[in-house]
Amino acid sequence: MSIWKRAFLYVIRKKVKTILLFFVLLAMSTFVLTGLSIYKAADDSALSLRRSVGGSIRLELDESNGANWQYQQAAGGMMVEYVGTPITDKDIGEIMSVDGVKAYNGIGDGSVYAKDFDFISGFRFGMGSDYSRLPSVTNSEYFNFFTRKMFQLIDGRHMKEDDDHVVLISSAVAEKNNLRIGDTITVQCCYDSGNYPDVELTVVGIYEYKGDTDSFQTTSTDKRNRLIIDHQAMQEIMQRDEIQYDNGVDFFVDDPREIDRIAGKIKNLDLDWDCFALTVDNSAYEAVAASLLSMQKLIVWLIVGCMVVSVGILILILSMWIKQRRYETGILLSIGITKGRIVFQYLLEVLVIAVVAFGLSYYTSSLISQGISDLIFNQTAESQPMPEIEVPDDGSKYLDITGQYIPYDTSNMEMVESVEVNVSPNNLLYIYIFGTFLIVFSVLASSVTVIRMKPKKILSQMD
């Protein structure tokens, strides 16, 4: 009789054992398949969330290296001048070539007087203090004040990379000066030294400031006075030979989960790292995805735990059954059937049952996976604090024009309310593959004690 036929006949004949083993394998495969499906669904939700929230890597001038900075006394106080390597378009181009970087926003720095309009007046320290600092940006839509919801565009459009001599102004400045989209304003650099020209800018957008306007402010620190301009305009205002990104460049990535890997690739580029510093901002994703990340970690442990327990139960059951078949094993050995073929028969018996159990687990898992997913997600979500992304105040936030000291507004940030689970055939394929490996391991582990014995000893121990 062939080994295949003996295995099939044993499964048919031992109905109670077959049914018991069937339900053990069905339970094992159902819970593992459910875990895999929930993990895949949570991963898909996390991917969607990562792409909507995003993350950024900031390249900026290294302020900790004193050799890059020159300090000298000026009429208005101490003047600080950067003398190190500037960030150039060539540096930006190299970083943009790194896989995973999707966009960037460079930020320049300047200070101007209003020539034919008025800023919102603030506290004055003396004559000449009624000026405002202003940033130049590559793309205002990626500017921190907009991404963190401190500024909201209410009229016109955002600034793009190819804009030339345009400006975004606040609604407060627009109302005070009766300015509309298409009007022009004139500014002049307010630095003491240099012969700076009047520069005309065209209003292409008006934003509303969402922050506090009641706190102590000077004209230059009042966020409503921020004139957001393009780099070409900044170059003329500051009378520079080339575009400079004094306040760094923010690079935005496709997948925040890969942000550390991408940052590592950027650090391997041939840039002047004695003058540059690189910082990673992944705080928004980590806050809103906390429940998903906790859920995925829990699912991994549940899958591992289920597999370990399942293997333990399988080994225990099979060990008991194989010991009960010592007489049969001894006879098979005595008539010349090898130990390998006997173990293979045991393996075939379990696999015949497993094929049916694993297939049925596709349907049982479909019935329970969504309920288990909701239960786990709700439990992990309840244990997570509300998203709160704060930026530490080091005393510089009132002077900052980059927006990096502004906390994210999480009130309208995309959140995951539940995880939709679909059991896919691909996950079932994993059950067949890994389930087979677990069964092979369990059968081999269960067969060791009996197979090591000699046929005569096996037969002599029978009652």
C-alpha cells in the first residue's frame, strides 16, 4: 500500500482525532489570517495617512559652528554676518535627486520699510523701528505658516517657483491700505549700509492670520506684517549677486516612515557639512498615527503569540497520538519501511487536514476580522493621548520668520477613525506557506522520541 493511501485511510478511519485536529488547525489559521489581514489594513491606512500628513527634512546653516559667522559692532548694535558656504540651487538639485524627496521650499530673509503703504504699527523702540522682516519662499503652499494653519489663504493664489516680484500680504495690511489682488506695493531694504533701491511687488494673494494679535508685538514681530515674496524679488531688495536661502530649505518626502533613511542618503551627499545642518520633522505623522502604530505593534505580538501557542498545542497533540501509535510504528519499521517514510506519512495526514482547514479559514476570518479590528483599534485609540504637537520655545519664536516655532494645528488634521479590513487571497497564500512550515516542524518535533527507539523495544513496550 502506498504511503499516500495509508495516510488518507488513517485520516478517514480516525474520525475523532481528525475532527479535533481540524478544529485546532482551523482556529490557528483563522486567527493568524485575521492578524495578517488587520496588519495589512492598518499598514494601508498608515500609508494613506503618511502621504496626506507628510514629513520634512530641513537643510539650514549651522549656527553652532562659530567659524561660519562674523560679528562686528554697527550703529544699531551688533551685526552678524554669515561667512560660510551658502546653500545654493546646486545643493538643492542634488537633494531633490534623492529617491523619496518630492518637493522643497527654500526660505530667504530680509527686512524692509514700507514706502507707499503702512504696516500694522506695533511697539516702537525709536526712530527707524517701523519696519518688518520678510521671507522669500519657493512655494508658499509649503511654507510652515500655511502648512501649520497659522496663515490661511483667503483670496488670490499661492506663490510658485517661477514667480517674479510678487507678494502675499495679510488681510489686516490689505484692509488698512485698501489693497486688492493685482495692486502693487513698494518696499526698500531697511539696512543701514548700502544703496538700496525701491522695489515694486504685485499682490497675488491675501492670507488671514489665525494667531493671537493681543500679545506684545513690535512692527517687525507682528505676523500680520509678513510680506511673503519670491526669491528674485528678495535678490533685488537685498542687492545680492545670487539667490540665498538664509533661513534654510525644507524638503518634503513622500513617506514619513522613510524619512530617516532619506535623511541618511542626504547626509552622504558631497555637501559642505561643516557649514550645513540637517534636521528631521516627523512630528505630525507620529502624533496622528499613534493609534495605528500601536495597533500594528499589538497585532505583530498577537500573530507571534498565536503561532507559538499553536505550535505548542500541535506538538502536544501529535506527541500523544504518535506515542499511541508505537505498535503500528514498530510493525512498519520491522517490515522494512524507513523512519523517514513513516514520519512523512504522519506529515501527510496532518497536511490533508490542514488543506481543508486553511481553506475554510478564509471564510471564518472574513466573519470575525472586522470586529476584532474595531475592538483592537478602539482599545489602542483610547490609550493614546490626543494629538498635541508643540514646538519648544527657546525665546526665538517672536523673531522667527520661517514658521518652525509654530505648533501644528491638529483640529482639522486627517485622523483614522477605524481600519477597514478585507481578507485577501494573498494573505491566505501566506497561511498555506507558513502553516506548512509550522506543521513540518511540529511533526518532526513530535516524532523524535518514538522514531529514536528500535522496533523490538517499541513492540516489547506494548501492553
